[in-house]
Amino acid sequence: MALGDFLRKQFIDVIQWTESGPGVLMHRFPMRDMEIQSGAQLTVRESQLALFVNEGRAADAFAPGLHTLVTQNMPLLTNLMNWDKMFQSPFKSDVYFFSTRSQTGQLWGTQQPITIRDREFGAVRLRAFGMYAFRVANPAIFQANVGGTDAEYTVAQIEPQLRNAIISGFTAAFANANVPFLDMAANQAQLATQIGAAVAPAFEQLGLKLDSFTVENLSLPDELQKRLDERISMNMIGDMRTYAAYQAAQSIPIAAANEGGIAGLAAGMGAGVGLGGAIANAISGSAGAPSAPGGAVPPTRMATPAEPSAESKFCINCGVKLPAVAKFCSACGTPQS
């Protein structure tokens, strides 16, 4: 191999990047022991940006397209290298490519319930999760504050930092909204808009742009959710006396078909909970008879023929009431037994 061939291999005349896969945000073009040839071709594909960095300082950025590297389209780098005329020799500079495609389907969520002061319930612990999408918007800021000199930087590397920023924004948005938890849960789209507005500045400080943000679920821990379900059930029941009477009426046909009947049902259910009185009231209400104090059913005397008391009796012939010791009827004279 000739010496000239060896030297030409150290000069770069084509610079481009084909993304290896999804999730790559930044890629540094390999420049080890190599210099960029004057007039080299830089290819920046759609959804990409290229940034030249000279001795750690960001210089010229290039949008999608085919660019010939000359001093006319590299004014910042020309100034940094103190070129007073069009350069003709190769130059050394780091080239970083950035993917500007939207990184969709990113998940966020609260690993542990967070405590929020709620206007209706007081202090409550909430769980929430959803999705968001972002992209690189400012390569210079991203390279300086995030990517640094890494050969490659991915979504997985920055995801923990973004998740913490989202949780902070979620807490602030919920606290500033001053809206009860139940109303927030019913208006998740509005909550997502508020959280997105609170989170966007943190993304911008990293050179990123928040494209979308959604809240898919907002819930309480299991033990608190049970208490909320109980409260909802009580509100749906309404008046407990009316509900107890309804339950008692529903139980009457079942009790009548079982051994012991309604009396057994009333005695069993009335022990400790007072539903026996509700059953008695339901029974007496359907029969139109008044109930006795305490919910007990008053005894009903069956109609029977007139009976003489111990102090009197009636004539066996005419039915006139006579003293118990009378031997003859004072009205008809019939002897009495």
C-alpha cells in the first residue's frame, strides 16, 4: 500500500448516520485518528440533526439535507478555528447526530402511592400511570447537559430522570388545581393537560420537547378504595330505615317457605341488629294493624261466643243473665242446673 493511499484513508469525505434501532437519541460519528476533508459531504436524513463540536464547544448545526462542508456554511466553526480565509486542509471536529423523531409509547407511573391533600377527603394517597411522547428539540443543550461525550445516548438512560420530573409535575398540578379527587378522576384529560404544562419546562432544560401526555388511570390504594366503595354504597342506599324495611319485605317469601316461618326469621335477624322490628313493621304494615311498642306484634284475640264469667251464668231456656247460684230463671221459671 502506497503512503498516499494510507494518508487518504485518514480523511473523511462522507459523513452520515443510519440509526441502528429505536430509542437512540444521540450518536457520535467515529472520528478516531481521522480528520474531515474540506468539501466533504454531510448527509442528514429526515428526523435527524447534526451538530459539530470543536474542542468541547458546540459550533454549527445542520438540518436534514445534503451539505458540502465549506467555510460558507460553517461560520461558527470557522470563527472558533480562527480561519481568515476559505480552508483547504482537513480539520478535526466531533460530529454528533441526533434523532428528532418522536419517542412514543413512553410509560410513566407512581412506583409508590403519593400523598396529596384533597379538598374533600383530606390527606389521601394516590396512584397514577399513563403514557407520554417526547423528542430532541435543541441538540446543543441536549449534548451539553445530557449526552456529553458519550458515543451513544438512549431513551433508557434518560427515562428515570424524565419519570421523576413527571411525578413532581403531577404532584404540583394536583395540589394547585384545588379540585377533589373524585372530580379529577372523572376529568383525566384536563388533569393530563395541567400535568403536561407543569412538566414541559423540565423537558426544555434538557433540550427536549414534550409532544404528548396522557393520564390513563388515577386511583387510590386498595384499602382506601374499599372505604370509598363503602361510602358510595351508603350514598346509594340512602335512608337506612327504608332500606332495612325493603330488605325485610324481600325476605318474607323466603322465610315463609322455610321451617320456623316468619317468626323464626324475625327472632334470628332481630338478635343484635334490630331487624326483627323492621320485619314486624313490614308485616303489620301490609295487614293494616298497628304495631306494639318495641316492634313486637300485639296478640290478636279470635272472636268467640259469649261465655259467662265466674260470678254469673245464663238461662238455659231464654238466655237471661242470672246469678251463678240461681236455681230457677227469674224470667221464665225454668229450673237451672
